[in-house]
Amino acid sequence: MKKSNPQTPKPKIYAEKRGANQVTIISGLHTYGEQRLNDIAKDLKTLLGAGGTVKNGIIEIQGDKTAQIKEWFKRETK
């Protein structure tokens, strides 16, 4: 079994209501760098069929996709 590295950032994934819409926020990964965050956002948008963006080190995905994103991170970090 692979030991987790205490230096690895832990993503904080939660849904937020903005007006009439829901947005899933992924924060805590700012140490990954802009390019890696953009790559993660692109993978998630493709997987989920949703729009999204990266702003100030935070990934925003349209809709409440918290469960699917948490599963994706579990698969990707194994």
C-alpha cells in the first residue's frame, strides 16, 4: 500500500450557490502551478461534460459535481 505524502496538498471540494446556479469549487491545490491546474480542469470538464475555469489557483466547475470530482481524485491519486 502506498503511503500518503504529508507534503501533498489536499483538495477542498465543495458546492457553492451563485445566483440561481451551483458551482463546484476545488481549492487547496495552488501549489500545483497554473498549467497543472488547467490540465486537471480540462480533464474534469471533459469527464463531467460541464464548463469550468481556473481563477486564482481555484478550479470552478459548473454544477454540483462534488461526488464525481471526489471519486476522480481518489482514482488519480492511487
